[in-house]
Amino acid sequence: MQIAFSQGRWWIVCIALSAGAAEQPTKPPQNQLWIDVSTSASNMPGMPSGMGGGMLGGLFGGKGGGNTFGKTRMSMGAGQWVDVTLLSRTNPGLQEATQLVPEGSKLAPSLKLVSPEGQVVPLPPPQKSTKEEETEPAPEVHKPKGKMYLYWGCGAEVRRGQPRVLDMATAQPDDFAKFFESRRATSKGTHSTPGQPIWPNKQDNRPVPDGASLVGEHTVTGDGLPAGFKFSIDEAHDIMAPIALTQHDDGNATVTEWQAIPNARAYFLASMGPRGEGETVVWTSSELPDMGFGLLDYQPNASIDRWLKEKVLLAPKVTQCAIPKEALAKSGVLRMIAFGDELNMAYPPRPKDPKQVWEPQWAVKLRLKSVAMTMLGMPGAGKMGGEPHAGPDKDANETTEKPSAPTPLNLLKGLFGK
């Protein structure tokens, strides 16, 4: 049987269906597991592998001291990092849980999840509906002194209308807001809260071995957790390869190059450093003005796809980006991120009946990224051990070992103050 509508009647039917369609009532999952996975490549002179404490750790979102929880939020210690957080609404205040992991993880048979020490914060009563993405507050940005210059885009030549200049002495609030524009849609991920078991912890702080893989079946068990809390991770959502980032001067620009990462969804680069007395220069690979502070972190798939279309992010097939000489700092920090594909799973699946309330027994959010950090002009970043790469010649290598060479600590103190 065929049903035909005139153009006018068709729009009436569409409007009626849209008006009658209500958002499906949704409740938070009874149990939520967050898994953050990060691969980090670092080539920073004067910084040991895994360093991230003190001022540097606060600036880049991490804490030092071996394999401690929170390493996935850093980009200053070379290695592979995994953080896990479990929230149970069926057993608020849960102290311990177990995550069975596949042999390929090299951490089998299981990870022991333990609640952080401290007072347990009662969970708020369940809401009738909730947004799928809970966004975190934007990171605090400290105002530097002097002048700042912003450049953007890959290529040997500076684009028309660049740089943006911000003079701290005369800038108004609107000037700061425009200059520090930075896209960000980072959703809630792993976190350390009493009553929500985490890994790693003091009882199980094993490092993630080189060559580890998360591919396979995972099972979560614990007091009050539902039976059958099982899920599988495929190769597309496995630990990402390290970024093998190199640089060379072609006379007109510094050209950055890297090897494509198979499961990367997009790339983004940013550099920052001093150029003159009281002056700071910032450059990002975006085709639109963006400071990059918000983009150097996990981002949800939909936002990544939108920013790819806007050319804020580089496509996964891109393997190089040139930085104009005018946009280079004298001794700046160069950072890069490869975004992985965010994986969301829940059981039972969303009901097909839009009127039926959906309250999953459990849900899993897996976020992936690979990051690199190095100094502008350094040969490259990519070793998992964190040692500087051998330079193209002896003189270049010796330069980085002199006491007068800029270190990340001295550089960042100069940019942001003590």
C-alpha cells in the first residue's frame, strides 16, 4: 500500500509528529564506570619520566609520584596510563571492587579498585532525566603580564589579520574574552571521590606495561553490583600508539611531522613561549582563532566531528604542519594531541518505545587520547621512556645538555610567574 501526501499536508504531518514526540524519560545508570586511557610521549630536557607534581602538575592537570591516579590528565610523563573510576548508586559508599581484565593487558587477572580515603559524600537523589554529557568546568586561566600574540593555522606564511595582540595594561574584559577564546566540550571522566573505587591506588599501583592491550572482555564485580556487568573493548578503542613528533627548519618555517596513528580521530597542535621582554607568543594549528587551552584534553566524538568540519582540528590523514617563523617563540613548548574515539556502552540498551523510562543497570564510558610534549626546535618526541632523542648532530645534542638551556620549569615560571 502506498501513501501519498501533497506538499502542504506532508509538512502538517511532520509538524504534528514533531510536536507529539517527547524526549524519552531517562534516569542515570545505577552503576557507572569511567575508563580514561592516555599515551604520552615526552622530550623535555631536565624533566624525568613521569614528572608532573608541584607547579607543573597543577598547570597541566596531574600529580607526580610513579603510577598514581590522574596520570591520564597529564602530558609530561612518557608512558601509557589508565585511570578507572566506579560509581554505584545501588551501593553508595562502595569501598572496593574488582575489574577482570584480558591477558593482553599484562595486568591480568584483575585490577583492584579501591575508594580514596576521606569522608564519603552522599549521592544526590536520582533525577527523572539527565543529560548524556556532563561537562566539566573550564580550566582556570591565569592572566600573564605584558603582551600576548596569537597566531593560528599551518603554513609558512602568516595569514591576513594575524596576529591578535593583547596588551595587559590596556585590555578590557571583552578583549580578554575574545583573545582567550578556546573551544572545549570535555565530558565528565575519571575522578577521585571517596566512596567511588578507583584504579590505580595505594593497594594496586602497577604501571601499565609497554605493549599492553585492553582488547577483550572486562567484568566488574563488587558488593551490590549487578551480575553480568560485562563489556568488550575492540581494537578501534585500544590504547593508542605514541605520537612520533619531529621538527625541522625549512628556512621559512618550522615543519612538524608525525606518523599517522591508526585509531586517531583528529589531531591538534599548540605552542607557547616568550619572544621578548614581557611578551608571549601563542600558535595553534587551527584554521580559526583558538588559544587551544580547552582542546588539549579529551573531547566527545560529536564535537570532534564538528571541529573537523570547521578545520579547527586536523584530519586523521594529515601528518605534518608548518609553523611560520614569525609565530615561533624563542624557547617555547610544543604540545600535540591525537584524539581517540570515545566509546559509550550501557545495559540494557535504550528502549525503542520513547515512552518507556530508560534506567541502565550499568554504563561504561571509555575515553582515548595520545599526547606529546617537547621544546620548539628539539629533534622530536616519541620515546616511551622519556629520554631525549639523539639529535641530528653532536652539537645540537650538546646544546640541550648545557646548564643554560631552557628547562620547562624555568620557561613556565617566566610565562606565568612564580
